[in-house]
Amino acid sequence: MEIAEVPEETSMEEHSRLQEAEHKAPERQEAIMMEGRAEQESAAEQSIQEIELPTAKISELQELLEMSKELKKEVQRLVEALNSAKNHKRVN
């Protein structure tokens, strides 16, 4: 039985492929990291949007509340003015 020899070219090719893979490994890792960062940034942007919408609604509601308070004060002034006018007519 004769043992088949592996041609030297094949082992050199494999060695070359391994070296190339080792060389590309940091590039692949960087690409994976960049992809991960992009996903994190996208998730962060989505979170910000999810926070901004309720914040905008809260601001809008606060403005409406202030308007409501001002309207209430104005209605009270009008009621007082009408009551004062009624009382003034009764006296005369």
C-alpha cells in the first residue's frame, strides 16, 4: 500500500487561504460591529421617537390646560360683571 502524498501546492493554497481569512477576520468583525452599531442607532432613534410623541402630547395638553384656566378666569370675570350689572339695576 502506497501512501498518497498531498501535493505541496494544495497545502500552500490552504495556507494562503488561511492567511487571507485571518487578514479578513478583523474586517469582518468591524463590519459586524458596524452593523450592530447601526442597529443600536436605529433602536435609539426609534426610542427617541417613542418618547418625543408623548412629550409633544404632554406639552400640547399643558398648553390646553393653561388656555382652559385663562378661559375660566375670563368666564368668572364676565359672570361677576353680569351679576354686578343685575345688582346695579335692582338698586335703581
